[in-house]
Amino acid sequence: MTQSFSRRQLLARFAALGLAVPAASALIAACSGSQATPTPTTATGGQTPAAGATATQPPTAGGQTPAAGATATQPPAALSGTIAIDGSSTVFPISEAVAEEFQKRYPNVKVTVGISGTGGGFKKFCNKETDISDASRPIKDTELQACEQNGRQFIELPVAFDGLAVVVNPQNDWVDHLTVEELNLIWKPESQGVITRWNQVRPEWPDAPLNLYGAGTDSGTFDYFTEAINGKSGASRGDYTASEDDNVLVQCVAGDKYALGYFGLAYAEENAGRVKVVPIVNPKTGQPVEPNLEAVKTGQYQPLSRPLFIYVAADQADRPEVQAFVEFYLQNASTLAQEVGYIPLPDEAYQLALERFRARKTGSVFQGVEVGVSIEDVLKREE
């Protein structure tokens, strides 16, 4: 990882965790495993997630050189306003990095970037509380209906690739890989209160508690993981420590020898010394694949690879500051996504996304898209 990556990620982490005693207390409480009475989930709901963090990136003094490839629709001094972004903690580092660079070029525009999970972000977005929603999965039918009821149309734009990492504590010396079937055994709703020890997954593993940590139900990570592993989005056991904030999950797994958790690959790579990533057996090849950026990009890491999105409110897209920000985002996402540990899309995909935004094409084209279809092919379906 580059020094720029570390600096940005540290800024993002500090902002998300607040560096305050109350935040630290909440973190300790989340990792203690104390929750409301858990229930297995088949769609949504179940556990109570740890409190979400919100980060606000203040305007930066102007005058700096913009990121490569940026274009200006107005002179920096002429552009002003406020842009509100919220949603996925996975997409947060990318949007935060874009906001930081954008505000260097346009110091009179304030961009706030919050974390409330993909589902929580869509709730705010459909209620017209935000201008842009970060999402680690495509919008759901229920969210589409909520937006329609409130008269909110959106422009769906892919911005990067990510993988989901299954992780254990570095002291764990017995897990060298897991299969999708084993992950299903651990995480399916029927395993709640039943599969609670490591030797129930494999007999040769220790007779020790299996402490689970994962995404909260408002997280796109939760939706994607449960669909990929359990066959249905939202289908999960409920007796695990949950959070919409991947930072909290990193802290929990790092402090528990018997932990097993899952969250975004970029967070796992950033914290490589604190958590250990587990290779997952590719169902098609039968070979364990260590999750890394190259394996995600080439499609070898299945079924836990995914695209990431931003959703732009169509009724806000013509505001000069919003238009400039979204175009800046798509023109610089390739570089900035890599800086914060994510996998950029092919250049053609960014160009198609930019054309989609400029044409103000609304609605979702990624809902229900089968695994393995390229981003470019999906975006071309409307041509």
C-alpha cells in the first residue's frame, strides 16, 4: 500500500470512529457481544447493530492542484454550496477521498460524507435528506418503491469493485481456508444457537467458542454476503455481533482469538497486521483463492466479489456543484479508488457511467444482474 493510501484511510478511520471516549465505549460494548435478543433473519431485521458513525469532511483551503483528469464546469471561486452524501461504510473511503480532492479545487463547496449503511443511506436518500447515496449493492425493490412514493428519481453509477473478506484473529492457527458450504453452515438461520464451536465446522478444529462478527442488517455488505453464502439476501442467523461500520468489526476480530467475521476487503487489507484473511474455495474450480485486489479484478475470487455504486438524486443533478462533483468523481475514481485500496473499473466503464450521468438516465440497470456479467455490458444495455 502507498503512503497516500495509509494517510487517507487513517483520516477516514479517525473521522468514522470520532477519536472520542464515547466512541471508544461504544466500540467496547459492540465487541462484548451484548445485544438485544437475537433472531435469525430471512429478509431484514434481527440483531441491533452498533451505532453508526458519521463523518463530515470540512471544506479545505483552496489553491491546490486538482487530481489528474479533473475538469471544471465553473471557476473554483464561482462554485459554492453543500452536498450531502450518506450510506455504505464500504464506499465511504472512496467518497471521502473524492470529497477531499474536490474541496481542494472548490473550497467554497462543502461536502459531507456520512456512514449509516447502504440500507440506512437509501432511507435518507429516498426521504430527500441527501443528494447522493453510497451503496455496496444495487437498490432493492422496497427502496425503489420508497423513492417512487416520495417522487425521488436517481441516476445509478458504478464507481469501483470490492470483495468481501472472511477474517479471523491472527492467533488463529487452525483455519487455512473455508468453503462456501462451511460458511453456509456457520451463517445460515438454522445454525443460530446450534453451530457455536469451531469443532462443529470441522472436527479437527479446537473445541472452542466460535464468536461471530458481521455486518448489520442496514448494510449492503450484509445483503450481498447473505445472498452469496445463504442463497437469499437477508437470510442469516442473528446471534452475532453486528455493525454497519467495518471499523468496529475490525476492532472486534482483532481483539478476539476465537473470532470469525466478514467485511469489505479494503478494510481487511488496510488492517493486515490485525486480522487474518481466509482464502475461500472457488465453487467452480475447487481451489482456495486468497482474496486480494487482483483476484477480485480477474473474477477468480467468487462468490464474494461485487461492484460499488453511488446513486445521484436526479432532481439535484443540475445543481452546478452537484454536477461538478459527480463528474469529478467519475473522472478521478480510478486513481482515488486505488489509493484507498479498492479496484478501479475499466476505463470504458467510467466513460459509460459519465455518459449515463450526463444523459440523466434514471432508474436501475444493475438490479438482478447475474454474477459474471461485466460492468460495461450492463451499462450498454440501455444504448
